[in-house]
Amino acid sequence: MKALIIDPSTSRMVLGEHPKPEPGPQDLLVKINATALNRADLLQKAGKYPVPEGESPILGLEMSGVVEAVGDRVEAFSPGEAVFGLLPGGGYAEYCVIPEGMAIPKPESLSFEEAAAIPEVFLTAWQALIWEGRIIDNETVLIHAGASGVGTAAIQLAKQLFGATVITTASRQEKLDLCRTLGADLTINYQSDDFPQVIGKELGGNHLNLVIDFVGSPYWEKNIDVMAMDGRMVILSMLGGATVEKMSLVPILRKRLTICGSTLRNRSKPYKEELTRSFWYKSREHLEQGTIRPVIDSVYSWKEVEKAHQRMKDNENAGKIILRVEP
């Protein structure tokens, strides 16, 4: 089959040949229509994100497509059905294999591009908000990088399913405007405003029940400062740095804070299957009716993958960047 592979001499993506995967007894073989970019793709491409043992070395953590064949123990899907889902790798290709328990039937109301924009960001947001963040109705949530793929998913889930008061940060006015359209109640330009000051002025101090952070060390003290008693913080990335030079444990103890880190790609298959079921059971109706929607920044042919990667690298995207897998 055709696949996008990394040219070791240039570290650029090129179309090449790769063995077509074989489905196991409980797997689906899917002809891919679309995949989506994630920052993990850029890290893997640069040799900074090791592939989990036994998984495909091909980039791509999500896809949508049509079932080509099924294993002899598959019960829920048949050839010809449209599906989408999370992958441990292998999305930048003509075909992939996905366990039956991680495949989701594609609603007719969603295009293949829209379906490909869902798995990684919505499952990551679901894990952060519900499984790790333990969000409850009507809490106040701060979501950094609100216009990112995970940010746009988290805003909608927090608002639509839990009635949360949602605060977001982003870098440009058009990104802040997007966050507003998705349900954010307060948007803050982190390049021109200090978010704890804005939050303190608008809501008062020590107000936030849950913080979803992608930035890391530059926001550590600021996040701690705005968190309420029994607040929780889920750290999903460290885009701004990983080392906190000076840290006091006093506010963590005084406020009874819970702070955790979370990843998804290296989770076990049973974990991902249960996460997929949990998300789809609660969100299916919203996605089918459009009250929750994937946000697509742009769509590229997979032959333009380098251009797509550069857009993400430059932090130009608001929402997901899609690759259409074409002949």
C-alpha cells in the first residue's frame, strides 16, 4: 500500500510503499479516507516521540474510512461500513487496522473529514475533563490553548454536557472569537494580558475548579494561584517548558489541590476501548445533531503533508488540520 514515510536523509515526509496491515481476529481493516494532524506527529517525525512497542511506525493517530475486511471474531461491523477512531499509529496510509472496540460508526451527518477530526482531541479532552479532572455540573474550568484541537473539544464538552463556566486563553483575536462561538464565557489573550489578573478582576481569586494545561512551567504558579479549594489541574503537555525552578508546596496543601499528568497514546488497549465507549455513549447524540462539532482549520491532500505540518509547527491553526488520503 501507499503510505507517507519519513525520508531519513531529509527528515521530510514522502509517499512510499509499506506492507499492508493484516487484521487480527477482532480487528477491522479500514480503507482510509482522511486522517488528522497532532503535535505528536511532529515530535515523532523529529525523532523525539518513540513509537510504542509493537505499533505501526507510520505517523497518524486517528482516521476515518470504510471497512474493507473484518476478523473472524468481529461482531459489530461489516465490510462497507463507514467508521472512524483512535489509532496507536498508522493513519498516514491507504489502509490501517483498528480493534473493533476502538472503532466508532460514522454518522451520516458527518463528512469523513469531520469524523477524522474527532478521535484524538475529543478522547483526550474527555479523559482530561471527566476521567482525570472529575468535572461536575456548573464548575468553573480554565482551558489553556482554547483554539487547539483538544481545546476546542474541551470547551464544547465542558459547556454542553456539564454547564460549566469556561475560561480560555489563546494568542490571537480570531482564535478568541472561535472559543466564544464554541461556548467560552471569558477569553483571554495571553500575549497581551496576564490571565490571573483578568480572572481575578472578572471572577475573583481562588475561583477555578479545574485547569486543563498544555503550557507547563511558565504557567505553574499562575495556575496554582487561580485554583479554588479542592481544585484539580490536568497537565497534557509542556509546550512552554518542563522545569519549575522554584516551587512552594504550601498552596497545594492549603488548597487541597490535585495535580496530575495525562497521556493517551501509550495507554493500554482495554483503557482506550473503555474510553471510546464512555465518550461515544455520552456524546453521540450531540455529535449527530451538531450541538457538539469538530472544528476543522484546514484540509490538505496528503501529498501536501509538509505544508500541513508547517502550519501546525507555526501555530497557525485554530482547530484540526486534516489530510485527505487520495489516490
